[in-house]
Amino acid sequence: MRMKPLTSLAIGAIAMGAAAVGATSAVAAPLPQDPPPAPGLPTPEQLSNLCNQATDPGVSYTTKTNLVQNGIAPDEGHVADHDLRKAYRNGNFPETFAVTNIAPAGPNMAQADVAISGPKFAGPVEKHLAFVNEGGNWMLQHDAAIALIQAASATN
């Protein structure tokens, strides 16, 4: 009679060990990832961070001029600041930027697809944006910056 509980315990331990081995091998399987960008191109993280900085509603355009090729004109900057603050009050933020398909777009230039998601978007808003490398720093091409800010500040 005492053998039966020990046998059950041993079988349970074997089953748990097998489940653990199965779970470990399932967790250890690598997830598919985007290939690393070609040499000289920015990473998705670099471009996502750039998009976050450019659309930050708590930071004035005057401190963002180094994020946009040829800077930001005062009239555009004031409108962008107003629109981003309005979107913030509307509940659009925080927003996330998923960057994919980074490819060369000319000398010292890259292009990428950017999916903007946030609490007020029904689904990601897709934008194809251009980026420029000036002096080793990636920045938004001027028209891309305007398109990004317009998409990020759209209110319902």
C-alpha cells in the first residue's frame, strides 16, 4: 500500500519534468525578426526614437530644430506645437512608432514605413517617411516631419 503513493509521486515528477522540457524548448525557439539594416542605415530603434522626440507635445519646436533637415520655421513650429498640445489634451498620447522596411533612398538618406499607434487611433496610421543623415545624426526630411506631425496630431 505504501508503494502506490510513491509510484504516483514518481509518475507525477516524470510528467512534470517532461512538461518542463517541452515548455523550455518552446520558449527557446527564436522568434522571427526583421533583418538588421544594411551598413550605413539607421536602426528601427533610432528612427522610432526620432519620431517620438519630434512629436513630443511637451517639448517646444525650438528644441526640435536639430531633428528636422534645415530646421523648423517659426510659423510651422508654432502650428505644430499647438496641434500636438491639442492632440495631447484629446488623449492621443502616448503614441508608439513601429518602423519597418528601412531602405536606402540616396546618398546619406533612408526611407522607412512608420506605423503610428495610440489610444485614439482605430488602428495604426501608416506613413512612408524619408530620413537624412547629416554629420552622423539621423533626422527627418522636412516634408516627412510635417507628415509625421500631422498624422500624430490628428484628432477625432
